[in-house]
Amino acid sequence: MSLDMIRSIVQQAKKVKSVKTIYFEGGEPFLYFPILVEGARHARRNGFDVGIVTNGYWGVTVDDAKLWLEELKRIGICDLSISSDNLHEYDEDKNSSRAFEAAKELGLPVSVLETRLPSKDSKGDVVFRGRAAKNLAKDYRTVKWSELSECPESLASPGRVHIDSLGWVHVCQGIAVGNICIKPLASIVKSYRPAADPIIGPLIRGGPAELARVHRVRRRQTYADGCELCYECRVKLQEEYSDTLVPDQMYGTYR
Ligand code: SF4
């Protein structure tokens, strides 16, 4: 995402009074460090609280990690969330732990997002979204599809949205309600009619099971959780609802 685009998002967010905090998430925002720093500075100057989510790959040593963080400390971020991610091989050396330690030593508000696989008999304490639904859920399918009647996101009245590098505004990753390159964020928020939306409406009324029912999606008998069923339905519906189920990358399709 370019700095111009970040500036545009900040300006558009100022026109939506309910937006108080802007998070920089990934991918991995530290891969674009100068843009991250300038984007965070711009958001702070415009009155927003700023949070950042990172996997802490840059924590090669604690002293090095402090160098990465010093400017963010000066800017004044309200949260640094570090994914402690045992599903990725890079972190065998515990870079995320050193990044955490450095943030603590600098007095930054820091927390750890723990990513882990569930036990075989767990139900619902791990959410399988996106690639997790595709690659990890198969060993944990114990719940009957018809019981998956709730979506954990507040789709009727979202407390947050995600904006991707193409400008799509997501209420959950892969479910877009507009694109800020086409329509201002304030207009997207104002015209949000979740109950009438063919994807979001069923999810609100009866969760992923209702989405499958309404669109007569062929499905298995059991799933790891509702998000796996939801993702599977959306993959099958993506071509038909190509204005909402975007971008293609989130569904593993490139047109
Ligand atoms: S059920 Fe679907 S919309 Fe709801 S949180 Fe899971 S993936 Fe997102």
C-alpha cells in the first residue's frame, strides 16, 4: 500500500466520526518500514490512535529490535501486537520474543497474539479462516454443519473494518462492502445495508449454516468450525458475487 493511499484512507476515516483507531496489519507491515512509520505518524497527526500487528521477524537481537521501535515510540502508538506464531518456521529462533522484550524495555504498550493449533477434541476455541480453513481444518472436523448457526463477527454493526492494498473495505476478510478507490469510506459506511446483502444477510440471520442453505451450497456433514463452512461456501459463490467476495487472492483465484 502506498503512502498516498494511506494518507487518503486517513483523510476518509476523519469523515467517519466513529473511527478512533487505525491499525496497520499485514501481511507484515514491518516489511514496508519507512511507509509504516510515515503512515503511523500521519495518522497520529490527524488525531487517531495507532496500533500495529507484526510477527516480530525483525527481532534479531533485543538491541536491534529497539532500533526498529524507537521511532514508533516517539510517534506514540497505543498498541503493538506481536504474533507468536509457531505455525511459521522462521520463528524457531524466537525473534518475536526478542521483539516483545525490546518493546517492554522501551515502555511501549505491547501484547502477544498467540497462534496455535487446537487439541483434537476442542470445539470453537480456534477460528479457521482463509488459508487456515483450507490447509489446517481437515483434521478437526467434528461439528455438524447445521449446528454452525453463528458468525463470531458483529456483521450487523461492525466495530471494525479492514482496508486492503487494493482499497477494498472488508467486514470480515474476503467479504467487501465497497472500495475506497471508487466510493468514499463515509458513503460506504452510510450505505451499509447488511440485512439485504445476499452474503452478509444470511450470515447475520443464521450463520454459515444459513449461508449454505440459502445458496444451496453442497457441503460436507462436519466442519472444524463455522468459519471453515463460511469460507467453503464463499469459494463456491465467489464468481457469482464477485463484487462482494474479493479480492481474488483471498480465494486463491487470479483472474
Ligand atoms: S463465519 Fe464467515 S464472516 Fe463470520 S467470522 Fe467466520 S469467516 Fe468471517
